Amino acid sequence: MKKLVIALGLATLAVSGSAMADLSLAKKSGCLACHSIDKKIVGPAWKDVAAKYKGDANAKTNLINKVKKGGKGVWGPAPMPPYSPRVSDANIEKLVDFIMTL
């Protein structure tokens, strides 16, 4: 599979075409204002989220709900704003699936 190189902030990552589409969706949805793949910005790095919830059978459902409704306190004092209905349920699920593959 071909890999593309993408620069996000200070990190340069090799990603597949499908991951590139997921990153594009994350950028379009406003996620990259607070998150990155491998470094904490305002919110946690997505690799840290994936590691924390790896093996948790309820992780996908819980993370989808967190993105939809927002929340606070899990990763520090900065709140996660709600992204529903601004981001569709289908796109929120795509984003959570992407994060959980990291």
C-alpha cells in the first residue's frame, strides 16, 4: 500500500490513503485545533486515547458519545465541546474508528 507523508504541526507522519481521508475529515471537523495524533495540544493525543481504551469493549460507544455530547475531567481541566449536530453521527463514528486504530 502506498504511504503519504503529512505534516501536522511539528509532527510528520507516514499515513495510508484511508488515514489521509480520516485526517482530512478531522481537519474539516475542527478536531485538529485541540488534538494531534501523537502530541497533547489542548486535548489528549489520539494515540494516548487509543492506548487508554485498547481492549475496552465499550470504548467505541463511550467515545462516540463523548464526541457528540462533550465532556470534561478525563484528560484534564479543558472541556471537550459537543460536536453533534455540527458533525454528523456517521462522521463522528468514522473519526472514533480512526482514532482507535492508532
